[in-house]
Amino acid sequence: MPIMHIEVHGLTKKYITLTALRDVNLKVARGESVGLIGSNGAGKTTLLHILMGFIPFGQGVVKILGKPSTHLDAITKGRIGFVAEQPSLLPWATLLDIADLYKHLYSQWNRDALSRFIEEWEIIPDKRMRSVSKGQRRLAELALCFSCQPTILLLDEPFIGLDVVMRLKVLRVMKEMNAQYGTTIFYSSHILSDIEKVADRVIIIREGQICLDEQIGKLKHSVEKTFIDYYGLSREEALLSGE
């Protein structure tokens, strides 16, 4: 029986006037690569934040690496690599400053891996985060996350601010981590073509509910066409919406 790295049963998250997630059920096994897609406000970020233990929820069971997401200990957190949709690095710090912090927090920290990303992605390591471009900040976040050599990657719109060339380079590393090291990957992206480049499985979420959970190889159509069908959009509407 496969080991489950993510387990969600009957998850419902309500705000005062909004139900952000409604009876969500999903499992992600060790070594799987799963893409999460949906429109803005569908519940993707809420789900990822609940998995990380950032926000409470009213109903259901949520486990990551076998631990309740609301009670993740330091050792378990050290096995999770997370990149948020919004920039999260300290604005006054440089990449090298933050790396000095990470090496004490993550037991599998790999400085050689960070050096590789700095060189291959042409990251500026000694400038403060507030002084570099949006793309450079995103690359710094990804480089630090990947250099932790996590057991599981949770990525929320990780390609924001990246051009096509850099997206392909990052996707190649994600695929390499999954294939060579068995890293479990659960990530969201509005760029539907990027889902097919790494993910084995796709989950479509709409209005807080999962409406599709399927292996990509078993889809009748492409991820883009499948998404369009479930959201009732024309291809032109999907492109205009940024999906």
C-alpha cells in the first residue's frame, strides 16, 4: 500500500460570508506529482495554506507527511518546501543572508545545490530582496526552497514573474527532483501547459469543490481543453482570463 504524503478528508473552510472549501477529499502518495488548477478564488491558495498549517479550518481531517497540518513539528516542517504566491523573503536580506538561516532550519540543506541554481539561473546573491526584480525574487525563493532538498514540495503559483525561458528551467528542475529523488510535488499554476510538463495527475477545483481528479494520461483531451470544459469557457475566454 502506498505511503500517503497528503491526506484530506471532508475538509470545509468557511469565512464569515464565504465557504472557501467545501467537503474536499484528496490523497497524494509519496513520489506523485500533482497539478492543482482553478480560477482565482476557487480555493487553491486556501487549500495550500491549510496544508502548511497557516490557517485553521472548521471541519475535516488534514494530514501532511502523516502529521495533522495544525500540529506540524519542526522535523516535519523541515521536510516541506513551500513557495507562496506572494513574495515572502525578508526585504532587507540578501539571498546569502537567508541561506545562512535556512541551513539551520533544514536538516537536508544543500549549499552546493544553491550554488548550482545561482549560476544556472543567473541569480544575484548579494543584493537585498527589495532591490531586485520580481523575477529575481521568485528565482531566489525557488532556489532556496529546492536547496532544502525537501521530501514534499508545495508550490502556489511558483512561476509568477518568470519569463518563458526561466519557467522551463525551473520546470526541468522540478521534474528532475521528482524523477531522481522521488520528491512529492503538489503545485498550482494558471499556466496550464506547465501542468502537463511535470504533473502526472491533475485536480480541478471550482468554487471550493474538487470537480476532477484524474491521471493526465487518462484525460480524453489536453489539460487546457479539460479545464475549459469544466469551467464552461471558450478557449478565447480562458486565454483572456489568464488561465
